[in-house]
Amino acid sequence: MRFPEFEGEYRQYSFEDLFLFSTGKNIKQNEASREYETPCVRYGELYHLYNEIISEVINKTNLDKSDLTFSIGNEILLPSAGEDPLDIGSASALTIKGVAIGRTINILRPLKKKLYSNIYVSYYINEKLKKKISTLAKGVSISNVYNSDLKTLNALLPSISEQQKISSFLLLINSRIQTQNKINRTNRVLF
């Protein structure tokens, strides 16, 4: 998608030039609940509760904060393991600060400011790199992709201002979809 006010070539970046790589800390299923205090995102939730943009967190944890890894509000999260290698390439842009990030999640943080929009790159990974990431998966019954594998990838990106404009458009659409989903859930409860 391109807005008419933008032109010029996209630039290729290696993931190693874009991101700092890390992983989350263990938050077990029984250590997460909607009633707890510290917002968290766990590995399995990336498959079932979230899409390309995480702007609202569902679960929380009461684990000691010194034992957790927290978001700074511009991460891209990718599961590092899964039964289907295609699942591993599912990226989510975490737009909220102070969220504890669970284990078995590859965390991509900006290496430098103003090179990319995490929302744009999340959609880019899901649309352009998902199959490529699945080919990097190792393992038989459970496939794994490590940060060292992700460092070998490249992304073809427009200017940051164009990425931000596209991201704003995608955020608007995402917000409308979430609103419609809430209306649908409410209507199912009422009828």
C-alpha cells in the first residue's frame, strides 16, 4: 500500500541492523490472571489472544518484578516455539510500556531510533516473512526459531514517515475491528 504523497525506493535493512534481540522470562499459566497486578503477555497468548498489534493486555501476573522482562512500548514479539513452523512467524507489535513479557518469546527492540515503526514491521513480518521464518525452524515435534536465526533476515522498508502513515491507517482499522468484535460479543451474550 502506498499513499500518493510518498515516492522513492524502499531500503533494505538486515534485522541485525534494526533490532536488539532478547527473550522473555517464565510466567506459568497459573501465574497469570485477569485479577493480578502486573500486565503480562505469555507465549500461548500470541497465538490465541493477539494479532499484529497489542494495544491492550488481557492477563496480569503477581510475580516479583525483579524476575520479569518488561516492555518499553515499541517491541515486536514473535513466538520462539510452536507445533506448526508457520505459527512461529506470527509477529505482534507491543505498543504498551511496562508489560511483562513471557518466556518462549523472541523480543525485537529498536537498535536505533526512527528507522522503523513496530506496527508496520509487525504487519510486514506477517505478510512477507512468515514463510521464510518457518523455514528457519528447527526441531521435529516442536519447532524452534531463535534470535540468532532472526538476525539473518532482511526487511525492505519505506521511509519512517511513510511507515508511520501506514501504521496510523492500520491502527484505525484495527481499532474498528476490535470495537466490532466487542459489539458482537455483547450481542451474543444478550441473545
